[in-house]
Amino acid sequence: MSNPNPKTENLKSFQRASDRELGRVVGTRYPLDVAEALGKVGNHQDYIRAAVEEKLKADKLLPSGDDAA
């Protein structure tokens, strides 16, 4: 059952992560040293998103901007 009197004063407005539509959430666990390093990155979600996209393009699993459609 949901809370009939939710506290809304701590809610933040939703901000889009980028100008692109985001898909489903993919959860990932990292070794402790990697998780600690990611904790030092300001916006680790954008950082991880960009790193994964770069790797997928390098592995030719995602078209790069240089590819002709």
C-alpha cells in the first residue's frame, strides 16, 4: 500500500541526462576499486554511458557517427 501522506519537499525535478531518449535501466556491478574510482567522477552515469557507447562503436556493435547510413 502506498503512503497516504508522502513527503514531497525533498523531491527534485526530473532532468534529462542528454538530448537523446534513454532506454531501459541496465544495472551493473563493479569491482571495489572500479566502483571507488567511479565515485570520484562528477556525473558517473554520463561517464559510464559515454564509455559503453565508445566501446560498442569500437567493437562495431553500434554504428559510429563516421559510418555512412
